[in-house]
Amino acid sequence: MTESGRSHLTRRRFTGMALAMGSALPAWLSAAEPPAPSPPAHPAITGPESLRAHAAARGVLYGAAVNPALLDVEGLAGTGTTDGYTQLVGAQAGILVAENAMKWAGLRPTADTFDFSLGDRLLRFASLAGQRVRGHNLCWHEGLPAWFKTTATKDNARELLIQHIQTVAGHFRGQLHSWDVVNEAIEPQDGRGDSLRKSPWLELIGPEYVEMAFQTAAQADPAAKLTYNDYGIELDTAEQTAKRGQVLLLLRRMKARSVPIHAVGVQSHLQADGPQPGEGLKSFIREAAQLGLEVYVTEMDVNTHSLDGGPDAQDAAVARVYRDYLGMVLAEPNVPMALTWGITSAHSWLNASTQPWALRPDGARQRPLLFDDDLRPTPAFFAVRAAIDAAHPAAPLPEPSPVPAIDPGNLYKPFPVPGSPTAQPQAARPGTGR
Ligand code: XIL
């Protein structure tokens, strides 16, 4: 974009914000021949006008995924930081999560060693900035170190998983708000009756790896809220409705078997164009409440790879999605927290990826988050703040209703899922032994 294009956009955006905030237009914007303007000051967005302060006023949490290596912890601990990104993260987020640093590949350089330096850096930063931290994640089919493939076997996988969770959750014991214990374990398209994804963990341990992970995490860190986290369960499309139903079955199965689980994470990687979340997700959140579970928005961003138009069009569509989505989910009393996957487009995985689902045909960068590449707030920032202001104040969860008893002969017999087509278990696939 040219410099004149940039100042034009900045001016238009500022005008829109000034109007939205009900303030009078500055003289230089309304005069026919304005004097060369000095850049307008941003509306207040820090201190009491920050997302974390607005969220705290409603008893909810706003947070973001970060790379701890990019945070100026030393500055913050010393005379103060002059780094804009660090200031932004400290000012806006009430809770942080490591985008990659606390995954297996981030913590396990070799099969015999653990490297907690980046995780500890995140905890240190958060404690200086008065923020909570959530852990992500203890068990996932991705984010595994290269040595895993050649080291993990059916004979040692249980021990490997249990030892990892004991060591990692034990290391951070008592310090975390929550842990994503198991990430993305459901994939109906893999064709199993229980809809479990054919992940290395499933192949090496069997379906019981999910419960094993939660039981181990509960022992290692009894204070953290143990979370099952997944994606592709937000929309009312046939595919996502089916997957959401299968996630609910997993949660019910776990509750029926007294597995320690406290929350479900809805990743919320949404698209700026196409269908948006609606009634199906709302009833899922209410079903979760009936099971005594909180629901967290864990990884929200808004992908604009297929949205026509320039930066203004992206910004408007992205802000609408944040407004409508967070408006809907934060109205539910068992949704006390929303995190975005990053905070500025400068560090968004959507701008780092070369996948077709991330690249725009015009080659432009995506603007999926609340701040842009230059750390300026996008319209999405104001949309999120307004949605937070309208959030239902956090309320105690209802007493869980009794979970239907499970036929001990068939742990994976599906329960009927109100509001979604009853998912039928698929027949065992010949030759797979399942
Ligand atoms: C992504 C990170 O953002 C990338 O930097 C990394 O290369 C791959 O993982 N669902 C998750 C996150 O649960 O851990 C993923 O994070 C994004 C999708």
C-alpha cells in the first residue's frame, strides 16, 4: 500500500471510530480545506479501557496466544519495557497461552530431556504483568518432536504419555488456570465407531489414552481446570454438526465414567466469509453446562484468505465475526473466557502459513486479529471490547444433571444429541480389527 493510501485508510478508520464512539469529528476532518493534520490520538484503549480491564469488570477473561521468546521479560522486570509488542500484551491480556512453547516439540528436545526455559519465561512474564496462564497442550497428534516417530512404540507409549504429563503438569503445578489435556482427538471422517481420530496416541495406546491423560493430569496438577480442546465444531454445517455431536458424546462418556474434566475448549478459528456459528453451538454450550463443564473460546481468529476486497473490507468483515460470535457465546453463563490465537497480525500463524487455507490470491496479508502489523487496533478490537461489555457476568455452573448410565458392554454407544442428527456409529471397518 502507498503511504497516501495508508493515511487515507487511517483517516477513514479513525472517522468511523469517532462516530461509533459518539464523539464530535475533529475540526481537521470536517473543514473543507483542512490544515495538514497531525495524526489523531487513538481513542483510549489501555488501563481502564483495555480489554483485560473491561473483561475483569464483567468477571470474564480475555487473553491471547504468544511466543514467550518475543516478550521483553527482562525489561519488564527491570526499569520497564519500551517494546511495543510487550507493552501491548501486558496491557490487553488477562491470560496468556504459549502458541507453541508448551507443546511436546517445544519442551522435549530429546526423548530423555525437558527444556522448560520458554514455558518458565511465559510464567515469569505473566506474574510480572499480573496475568493468568493456561497450558497448551499435553496430548495432540501434531506438535510432536521428530524423535517421537522412531522412539514411541506400542510397548512404551503409555509410559511415555504418563511420564510426560506427570513431568510437565507437575513442573507447572498450581500455577496454571487450565490445561488443554487432550487436543483434537475427534475426527468422524476417520470412520471409527467412536469417532476418535486415528492419531499416533490412538494407534499406540488405544482409545483409553484420552482418559489416561486426564487422570494423570488431575494427579499432577489438581488445581488446573482440565480441558478437552477441539476445532471444526462451531458451525451448523452437516460436517461440523456431526463432529460437535461426537465431541459431546466423548464428554458425556467421560463424565459418566467420572473422568476428571472441567471444561471444553472451542478453538474458534473462524472464516470471515461463508456460514457463521449459530444455534448448534449455542445448544452445545448449554449441553456442556448440564454436564457441569465450562466452555472456553481458546484460539479465536478470523481467516480472510478467501474474502474479496482490500484491508478495509477485511477489517469490517473480521470485526463483524468477532462481534456476532463473542456476542453469542459470552452471553452464556458457563463461558467465562475467550482467547485469540495471537494478538497482532504481525505474528499470526495465518500470515506465517503457506497453506492454501491461509494464502490470499492477491498476496495481501491477513488481518485476523485485534491489532495490525503496526500494533494499531483494528475495528475488531472495538468489536471485542463491546462484546465483552455485553457478556453475561460469570455465574456458578448449574448442578450437573445425571448423566445417562453407560451400557458397560459398549462404552462407545452414542447418546442421543438433542439438536443434531443422531450420530450412528459406523460399522467396524473390515480388516482393521476395530
Ligand atoms: C499452531 C501454531 O499457531 C503454529 O505456529 C504451529 O506451526 C502449528 O500449530 N490448533 C491448535 C494450535 O490447537 O496448537 C495450533 O497452533 C493451531 C490449530
